[in-house]
Amino acid sequence: MGIEGMVNPPVIDFPREASCFDIAGLSLAYGDTPALEGLTLRVPRHRVTAFIGPSGCGKSTLLRALNRLHDLDETVTQRGTIRFEGQDIHAPEVAVDELRRQVGMVFQMPNPFPMSIYDNVAFGLRLQGGLTRRQRDDVVEWALGAAALWDEVKDRLGDSAWSLSGGQQQRLVIARTLAVKPSVLLLDEPASALDPISTLKIEDLIRSLKGQLTLVLVTHNMQQAARVSDYTAFLQQGRLVEYAPTDTLFTNPRLAHTENYITGRIA
Amino acid sequence: MTLAERIRRSRPVNEGAGAWLAAGSVALSLLMLGGLLLLIAVRGLGHFWPASVALVELEDGRQLAGQAVRELPLPDGQGRERLYFTGNRDLDGGVWAWLPVEEIAAQRHPADLVVLERQRWGDFIGRLVAVEPRETEDAPGQSDPEGAWMQLQARLAELETLREARETLERETIRPLARRLEDDPDNVEARQALEAATARVTRQTAAMEETTLVLESVAGDRFRQPLDAVLAASRPNAMSTGEKLGAWTQGVWRFLSEGPRAANSAGGVWPAIFGTVLMVMLMSLLVTPFGVLAAFYLNEVAHQGRLTRLVRIAVRNLAGVPSIVYGVFGLGVFVYGIGGTLDDWFFGDSLPSPTFGTGGLLWASLTLALLTLPVVIVATEEGLARIPDHQREGALALGATRLEMLTRVVLPMAVPAMLTGVILAVARAAGEVAPLMLVGVAKLAPQIPVDGDFPFLHLDRKFMHLGYHVYDTAFHGDDVQAAMPLVFATALLLVLVILVLNLTAIFLRHHVGSRHAMTAP
């Protein structure tokens, strides 16, 4: 059975009050190439939600739509609405820089800026301004601690961020994002470029953050999704196939299609 | 055939031809470059070496003193002839002598031959008879060449002190007073002070003219030479190698530090060095912000459509426009257009003599900035394109606005590329001569464009340039032959100046680069 034939994909629903993102009828295309088609789902607050699916299914595209990173690409056309805490993020009164401060993002490739470790973490704070040097130091220490990096770098905060290992760089990027105190953290395959030990550290970090933050994780590693997420959405060819609590989706998927994917029978 | 057999060599490998051809081209290029530098270095620096003076006796009994320059075979195979630099333009009318080698009966190098560098008439080569006060009668009595030589050296040292004192007086007393009088013509006090100072200068000048030298050429012509026109004296035949090295160093230093004399055919090139460096630095200051902003707009702001592509192609093609065309543009737009308008608005008092409506430092720098603009734009754009998008997205995801993203993340990362552009621009601009001839370079600009008078940097003044100096010295002197070593020396200097400018920029790039550790991803 092709997924084109499914009219009402089996999805769970959260009450509007408990949802952080409320996505309705979202379609998105790069030029003439459609990437998302009629996506409707709600992302629960203070939980970890994972988007899984084969390469090119649109999971990263969906993630980048949540903090309007597609604004940079002139070829992108978009329909449907995304509400963040009830506010349509495309409404003219929304300040996109404030939205992105609230909805932080960590990318697949660790992308620390070419400056010192301290300056990387303080980057967002300096953009906001209004902190004394002392307060800024405190926030930097807190953020590096929250990202489980403080003990490793506390003696060399002035070193270039590019001197860190890949796993440390990724945690630095997370610390940099946490420093501006976002309420959402979007993670776009944050561990795919890392070794297994660094991956475990990132996963521990995700678990430790979910009490305070809404986390949205894109991954092509199903074990990872199973390990860290509370809810999982399975996407294929730009459509939502199944969306359920992680335990349910991995142990008892409602659709054969989902089962085939998570057991590795289709790529 | 097994796999092991298959990967064994079945025929001798000949990777020779391609590798040799490539290595050969590199060797040839290096050889040509080395030959070029060696030629200008030897011909240029050799000029300052005190060449020994030969006293030549010819078969017919004539005598002649000069420095051998080179030897050529006669056209019809009748032996060889040799070129001597004989100096003494005031006595002989010329300074060169071609002598057939077989007519030379004897050649000696007597130690008492002197070479005098003079302000007028060029070098004197001959004998020093006496050093006397001006008013003495000719007394061809017993001559004492050794004593006269000692006296001459002492007098030359005194003269140097006097010259310096006079220059200081003129610079620090007379010129400021003259300026004050210009503003306030009724200031009696200043007028008296000025008259007193002028009188002192006159007295000093008279004192310098007091002494004359009695000189005699080897042919026997005797004449008097006022001492104050003598710049330097040497007896090359009597010098040891160490002394010659000292004289050479002094010669090079004077070449670097003094202004030109005798219609650029002698003297130094300091104003030209200064003009070249100042013009290039001004040009860099003008071109960098424009080029960088243009590249930022093209790469970061503009919609990447057909129009942007068209503009980009046009900019790259601008780099290929011949430089003289830029010169014509600068003359038409900057000098006549903008400069003429500025004169009408602000300098109406001094019209019809133009202030900005004629070539000058500012217009030359602007023209060269325009000429090098494409280089800076292209280099900066390439640097911007190399910055990965995830760096930009990283900044935006932290709530940076587009402007904050550009200034705080992209700009610092693009600095090395910008400096590469500036290095290329400097290399191109420092060597340009053609456009400068139209927009402000001068054969002789006695005043360098920076001095103590407000506004200190005189953008309207004409300036000298090493490249143009080479051209002028080589083609526009009365005696091109004599000026040729200076052409080589100036060319060598131009190469060195460009090298130093480039090294400065490269050092700057390295310094900025290492601060950000621009090595990883």
C-alpha cells in the first residue's frame, strides 16, 4: 500500500493548551519540488518529540520551518499555519529574531563561530545586551554546565572554539543556544557526525533538558529516537505517516508501513 | 592471468615527458625572473660603486681620464673600441669618449685623480691643484695635491654643516614668518625678524661661495670651481675596498634619501618613493571599503537573479579594461568634472590657476582605486562564498538580525579574503604608470605632499612616482646614457617597494588569521 492512499494518518492529538507547536495543513516546496504536503500535527510542551523517516522525507524541512529559517531561501513557497504557543509565527507582528531566540536550533554539523569558547557562548547574550560582565560570566558558566561541557573547558575559555573535538563542539553549540534561554530546542541530527561516546553524552543532555524545554529531534537513527524521545512522528515523502507515543510506535505500530520502516524492511 | 600478475608491471613506466616538461617550465620561469632581478640589481647597484679612473695615453700623445664603461667590437671587424665616461661637460662639451683599443698606448691608475660630483655640469674628473679663497690671484706656484685634498675634505664637511643650518633656518624660521606676513601684512615685528633671518641666509650663502677650487683636467685645462656647487669628492684609485664599500653605502643612502637633480638625471629618488607609497596607501584606504561593501551586497544582500549575475560578469570584465582607459576616465570625471566644480565652489579666489581642477594626489589615488576595485570585489566575494551557510544559520538561530549576522560572524571570517584582495590591488596599483600620467604624477615635485602646513596632507598637490621616474629618466634626460644606471636602480627600488607593501599586507592577513585560528572546518 502506498502512502499516497492514506487520507487520515493515524495521529495522536494533544489538547491545544499542552501543545507548543500547532501545525495545520503545512505544505512547503523548494521551487517546483514539493517537500511537505498537508502536514498537521501538534508538538507537546516540555517533551522530546522525534521526527524520523528516510532521507528526503522532509523531516529537516519541517524542523527548519519551526523557526522560519526558510525565510533565507527565496525559492521556498509555503502554505498552512504554524502556531507557536498560540501565535501564528508568520503573522506580520512577529519579530523573527525574537522567535529564533525562543526557538533555538542545533545543526547537524557543529558550527561554532571562529572565536573563543567564551565568546561563542556569550554571542547571543551580547546580541541582546543589557548584562553586566559579571552576569554574563555567570550565564556562560551556567550554560556550559547545562551542556555538560564546563568541566572540560573551564580552564581554557579563551581558546579558539575550533580547537575542541567534534563532540565538544556540538555541546558548545548547545550551550551557546541554551545561553539565550530559549523555550524550545530544535535538534537537526545533532549526533550524526559524532562518535558513539559523544552521541551518548548528547543523548544524556537531551534527557536532562526536557523538564525545562520543549525538544524537537530530527534523526535517522531509530534507536536514538527510541532511547530519548517521548513521542515519535514518522514522515515519508513529505507526509505524516504515523504519530504516536514512542513506546507505542516502536512496539506496536498501527500501520504496516511504519512497521516495515522501523524494522528496516524499507529504506 | 591471476590478479597478482595483473597488477605487476608488464612494461617500463615512463612518466618522464610530462613531469620534465612541467619542471622545465618552472625552471625556465624561475630563471627568467632571477635573470631580470639580477640584471636590474647589478646594473642599478653597480652604479654606486666608485669605479677606478684610468689615465689613458693615446698613440697621438693625447691624454684622457675616465671610467671604462664597456667594450664593443667595431662594425667592420677592425678591432674593438672602448667607452669611457670622462665627465667635464663644461670643458669638453660631452661626457663620453669612444676610443679604439689599439690606439691606446698606455693606461695607468694614478692615485691623485679626483672625481667631483657637482650641482651643475655633472662630474669632474681630473686633478685638484689647490683650495683657495675666491679673491686670490692665480698663482701657479708650487702645487701640493695631497695638502689640497685634505683641505677639500675638511671644507666639504664644513659645507655640509652650513647647508644643514641654512635648511633648518629656512624651514623653521623663514617659512613660518612668511606665512604670518601673508595673513597679516602689517606685522612690523615679523617683517623685521624675516629680514634678519633672510640676511643671515645670505651671509651663509656668501660664506659658502667664499672658497674656490683650482682644478686641472688631465689635458691641462685649468679653471676655478666654486666649492658650494660641489656635492661630493672622491679619489677612487686611492681607495681601499673598505673605503669603496663605505662610499657605496653612502651613495645608496643618498640615492634613497635625497631629491633628484639635473632634470632627474642625477641625485636621489626620495620624493618618488614617498609619493608611490603614499599614493598606494591612499588608494588602499579608498578601495577597501568600497570593494568590500560591493562584494557584501552582491553576495549577501542582492537577490541572486539574472541581474546580479550580469553585474558580477561586468565587474570581472572591468578588471581587464586597459589602465590608460581608467586614466582618461579619471581625467575627464575626477580632474575636469569634480575638480573643476570644486574649484568653482571653494577656490574661486585662485582661479584661473586650478587647485583641484588639475591632476593631483587625490585624483590619482581615486583613479587607481577604481582600477583595482574589481580585484577587491572578486577576492572578497570568493572569500564570502567559502564561508559555510551553517555559520550564517548558526548566528540567525541565536536571534541575530541579518545585519548582526553579517557584521559579527561573516565579516570577521571574510577578513583574510579581503586582505588578499587588497594585496592584489596594491601589487597592481603600485606598478601602474600609464593612468597616473593623466591624473597627477609630475616629472618633478619638489615639495612632498605631506608637510607641517595645515592640512598637513595636501591631496591637491602633484607627486612623484617611481614608475614614472623610470620612464622620465630613461627617455627625457639630455644624456640618457649617463642616466641609465639610475633607471635600473629606480626599477629595482620599485620592485622592492612593492615587495615591502605586499609583505606588510601579507603579515597583516596572517596576524588577523591566526587570531581567529582560521584552519578548521
